[in-house]
Amino acid sequence: MESHAASEPTESDPLRDAIASGPPIRQLFRAVIADRLPDGRPPQAAMLFDWEVDPSWDDRRFLGDFYNEILHQDTCQPDTADGITLLAALAVDDRVPARQRFEAVHLLFSAATVGDRHAGSWPSTPRHADSESEARARSAVESCTPDLLARWPAECPAVRLAFAGLAVVFPTDRTLPALTSRLCNFADQYPLGTDIGDYVRFVLVFAARDEDRILAATETFTDAYWTGTARGAPTRARAFHLLGQMLSKVSAGLTRSHAEQ
């Protein structure tokens, strides 16, 4: 009977292995989540560990798909609140580049304010709105916000801007007064009429906790630069709708700056 020798192990193909693992940012996110959430990961983590890699993924395409799994087209679904833990873990890990830490906090802001921002279409109910899922997502973001804001002294300026948005979504007697001193350098550096300058000044109006001032600032900035909401909508809805647009504009500016470096 003819004998057959055991087949020799084949050498690893670096290109094949890289494709199998996906783009670099997916590999990094997987390592961070594996360390920070070793057990009981939310369903969206399957995109990091279990899903077959899409051959069209580069970093940008992967990030778009990954973020959309958590907050689907800016609407909350029943498992959106579960995915908040992924964003919180990525936002506090220094292995994650500042750009992606900013994006994680920005998405936390979006998840926490989606109900308010969509109420800007008042009196109609936004299509696909799920108030129960929105409330659960907001609570999930609120629970992780203190740990995020505690990183302020160690964080870079860009991520601090995103933190400021979260701080006014969940105001406390401790965090709001701190914003005035924390944002004064931004206000000095970026004048009125710049994306960051307008955003910072609007956040400072929020920090003053004067609803009349918030409404007046919302009217002023909306008339000058932004897509408005129904004037009959609640002040909070109109203000967060505007603040969300401002933060997105800041994000776009940071993306351009990163691309030009």
C-alpha cells in the first residue's frame, strides 16, 4: 500500500492575511475591542470579529459601514444602545487615532440627540422614528459621558470640541461652568464666522442655561449659515438640530485638514 507523507504546512501569505483581516483601521478596532470588551460584546462587534471581509473595504469604506451598523442612517434601532459601548471603548483608547476618537464621540452625540434633532421636523413624526430605541440610546450615552469628559485634560483640541457637545447634552452643575474656561482658548483663536468659532460660541450659550439666549442664538446662527427648523418646534429640538450641523461642519473641516497634512 502506497504511503503518503503528511503535507507540509504552507507559508503564510502576507497579502492574503491582510485581506482576510480587512483594512488597517478594522484590525486596530478589533484589537482595542478585544482588550476592552473581552466578554459580552454587542452585536455590532461581529463586524470586527465574525463578518467576512468586504474586498471593497478600505479604511474609509469600512468606517462608514461600521458606524452605520451602530446608528443606521441617523436613526436608532433596538440594538443601537448596545453599540454605544463600542464607541465609548474606542473613544477612550489612545491607540485609536484622534480623528477616529473624534468620530466616535461625534456619533455618541448624534445617538444621544437623534430624537431632539428629528423633532425639528415638528409637527410631523420623522419616518422610521423609534422613540423607545432613542431613549435607550440616550441613556446609554449619558452613562458613559462622565468617563469621557474626565479625559478632557489629556485629550487633543479636536476631541475636546466633540466633548463640549456632549457636555451640553447632559448638563451638570459641575461640567457646564467648566466649559467657559475650557473653551476660552478656542474662542480667542477662532473668531465669529468660522466653523469652530461659531460652534464654540453656541456651546457657550448652552452653558449659560438661559433658554431665551439659546433661542436667540439659534435664530441668529440659523439665519446666517444653517438649515433651519420649523419655528414652532421646541427650542431644545431646534438648538440641537443646529448644534449637530455645526459639529458636522467642524468634523468636515478636520477631515480636510487631515487630508492636507
